[in-house]
Amino acid sequence: MADQTTHKSLFKEANNPSNIMPAKLTRDSNLKFRCHPGVSCFTACCGNVNIFLTPYDILRIRRALNLTADEFLLRFTTPVFLEKTDMPGVKIHLDAEGRCPFVTDEGCTIYPHRPTTCRYYPVGMSFFHGAAEEGSGAEEFYFLVKESHCKGHDEAQMMTIREWRQDQGIDESDEMNKEWMELVMRRKSFGLQATLSEPAQKMFFMASTDLDKFRTYVFSPSFLNTYDINEETLNQIREDDVALMKFSFKYLASTLFGVEAVKIKEERLKAKTDELRQKQAESEQTAEQTYQELKAERDRMQSQISQKTKKK
Ligand code: SF4
Ligand code: SF4
């Protein structure tokens, strides 16, 4: 808990857009800010706020609390759609007073493991359109959130955003979450013209929030019979949660966006192709049969008409 006496910060979506300063910042821009227990507003920002959790946030916090994914999700989170997408995720479940369950008068009780959102505040990061899809860090930009109750802006400490990122452990968080964030940004850039199917949403939710369940799924016979995963990867993801999390990002990229990160076995592909061909052949056969029946019926009617005409 040593950090409870040094820093505590939180990034939150500003309810009022005027809290976002109009300047676009880079990693080299200066940030005049310091948060510490001596500020009059200490812990004021740990309530009435949406704290979305990334897969790495969930893993890091539940490990620190010694909880299974299930227990952590049930006790501390609320399901929610990630901002402006149809991708389901979770945010921290606030208590009856609207406070984060991890805050005390002394500060954040999970400070070394705090969510990425909390590490960023009062800085926000976004991407120029399309940059996230290519995974290009060069196109990122930053902005400052300046809320009147936050007295950290009155402090004299000055550092660049690059230094702020290091100081708050944002570099490590972002590195861990990178591929997952790219999926969310990619989905966001598609808009909601095409919605994710319910099974795809369920898969995204499971892989993003519950690595215990995802591991059971990956080691099920149907998964192993379908996907081409080498022994080395299987050995890694059997025990190592971070390796499994990174594998889950690749799997989601494959299933949601058709990226060839996790391959389907050749024989399964062939079986699927054969099945589709078979179905196509069957429907062509049905169509041909229907056509022949209709043609026969038409011929029969025509012959009846011509016989009647001859009798007259
Ligand atoms: S996790 Fe910690 S820093 Fe974040 S809102 Fe809760 S108490 Fe505050
Ligand atoms: S409101 Fe600002 S200065 Fe106050 S505790 Fe939160 S981040 Fe720190």
C-alpha cells in the first residue's frame, strides 16, 4: 500500500465535454499535475464514474485479491456494453453511495493493481481514424480532462505525458491490452450497421472477462479438433494466464474479423467445404426437381387445353 501515500489517479469519461481541454497533445507535451494524499479533493474522483475494465485489468486485480474470475466478476463488476459498440464487457460495480468498492479514506486499496482507466486520469488517449486498425502507435493523440473539483492541476509538478505514462505504469497496461483495444477500436470504426451475432458477443465476453472459462473452452475436444494450435502454444496457455489472454485476443481477431491468427485445421476446412458443397448440390437438385415438376404440370395443362380445343 505504499503508493497510497504517493499517487492516486483516475481517468473517467467527463460527463461534461467542456472538461476536455481543446488541445491535442503528444507524448512530448507537458502535463502540470500531481495527485497525492495532501490534496483537499483526495479520493473525490473515486465515485460516480464508469471504470471499464480491460482483460488485463481483470486478471491483475483478481490475482491480487486471490479470486477466481467468476468470483471477481460477481462481486465487483457490472456487465456493460463497451462505449459506442455492441461488444459486451464489465465496469466496476459502485456501492450504494456510488463509490468504488476499493476506495478508503487512505486511498485506493488496490493501487499497484488499479485499472488502466485510473492510471490515465487526467489524461485521455485516442486515435486518429483508422490508426488503431493498423496497430500504429504513431497516430495516437492525447487530451487533458480538467474538472473543477480536481485540485491536482494546481500543483507545481511538471512532466511530459511520456513520463506520466511511465510513472503510472500505463506503458505496461497498454502493451498488455494493445491487441484487445485494437479489436474494440476496429469494431467502433465499423459503426453499428452490422451487429455482432449473439454467439459472437458471448464469445467476446467470455474471452475478455473470464480466462478460467476460456481455458476450459480452449482445451475442450471440439476446440482442439477444430483449430490448429501447436504443442508449444498449448503448453504455454495451459498454465500461463497472460499467455492465454494474449492467445484469446488472437482467437477473437480470427473469429470476429477473419484475421488468420488462429487457423482452422485443414481437414476441418475441407469437411466444412464438402458439407457446403453437398448442401449446394442438394439445393440445386431440389430446384431442378421443382422445375421439372412445374414443367410437367404446365405440359399436362397445355395438353388438356389443346385436346378440349380439338373436340370443339
Ligand atoms: S480502483 Fe482505486 S483508483 Fe480506481 S476508482 Fe477505485 S479506488 Fe479509485
Ligand atoms: S480529484 Fe484529482 S487531485 Fe483529487 S484525488 Fe482525484 S485525481 Fe487526485
